[in-house]
Amino acid sequence: MMIVGYVFALFIMIYYIYRPHLNAFTTLGWKTCSSLCFLTIGILWMLMNHHTFGTWMVVGLFMGLMGDVFLNLTPCYPKKETLWFLMGLGSFLIGHLAYVYALYRTSILYSVLLIIGCAFVSFILLLFLQRKNFISLQEMFLPAFVYATVILFFEMQCLVWLFDQIQVFTIVLNIGSMLFVLSDLILLFILFGDKDTKTMTRMNLTTYYLAQMCLATTILLYKA
């Protein structure tokens, strides 16, 4: 039965990503439906496998849904573009913090070192992209820097699981996390690098939804 659910979810996502839509509100509706798919799958796995990990992963999935809605409100109400972007970014930030809490596996000292390292890499990367005129963040540099640091720390936590033990759970988890990082990198160029093309948008959405589907599936695969 769940296989049917996955197929149905992928059908909705593919239709949203690759089919043209009438207007911004129709696009928002299809994106919301697509995001509800990965959230629903996550909730169903959580209800079937009662553990704290699943609960926090569902919180992350829900905040991902909220982030999707906020970001897609921009073309619907362009006068509040900055507000929708910050609310969307904030939602994804909280979502990643929920993922980190679910996956957290490092000591305090090691975590501090990881955060410092992630912050350094994020700062240098964003500064480099700006200096080379690949992107133009301007007043959004600080929010983007904070978000990049958190998502890199999330990726590091996923890698800790993989290095500890290679199994289906850790492989699916890291596929999801790496796709998420790739999706956000593509989105960075779309929003701030004048790369808002149909191909880039499809790449961004495809990697994003595959990432969320992988993360939702880890709730089934997790062994307490």
C-alpha cells in the first residue's frame, strides 16, 4: 500500500515540476500538494514506528512544507517579497534544526568545532561567490550565512552516522542530505545569481523533493 503512496506522491511532484501552470496561485497549490506528500509519508511512518527520531523528523518535514508555502507566496504577493523570503528561510532553518536534533550524535566539544568549521566554510564560500559576481546577496548575506552554516552542520551530522555504520538507513539519510545541500546551492544561484531559468528551477525542485522523500523514508528505516 505504501508503494502506491510513493508512486502517487512522485506523480504529483513530477506534474508540479514539469507541467506548466495557469498562474502563481495554481503553482502555489500544486507545490503545497507536493510538499504535503512527503509530510504525509513521514507522518504515516512515524505513526507506525514510535520513536523520538521520527517525531523530530516530521517536525522538520512540516517546517519544510511551511518554507515551501512562504517562498511561493512571493509571486502571489510580490510587494512583500522580502517578508516571504525571510519567513521561508526561517522555516527551513527551524526544519534543519529539528533534523539536527533528531540526528545529533556528537559530543559538545566536537559539535562546537564542527559549527565553527561549518561557519568558516559558509562564510568563505558565500564571500567567494559574491566577489566573483556569481551571486549578489547584499542585505541577505547574514541570513544566508546563518542558514548555510546550519545546513552544513546538518550534513556533518548525517556523515557521522554514515562513518559510524554503513547501512540502508545511513545511505538513504546521506543521499537525502546531499540532495538537500545541492538543491539549496542551486536555489542560491536562482534567487541571487540571475540563473532563474526553467532548467535550473526544475533541477532545484527535483533534488529538493527527492531529498525530502529520502528524509521521510529514514523514519521507516531508523532502528532505535
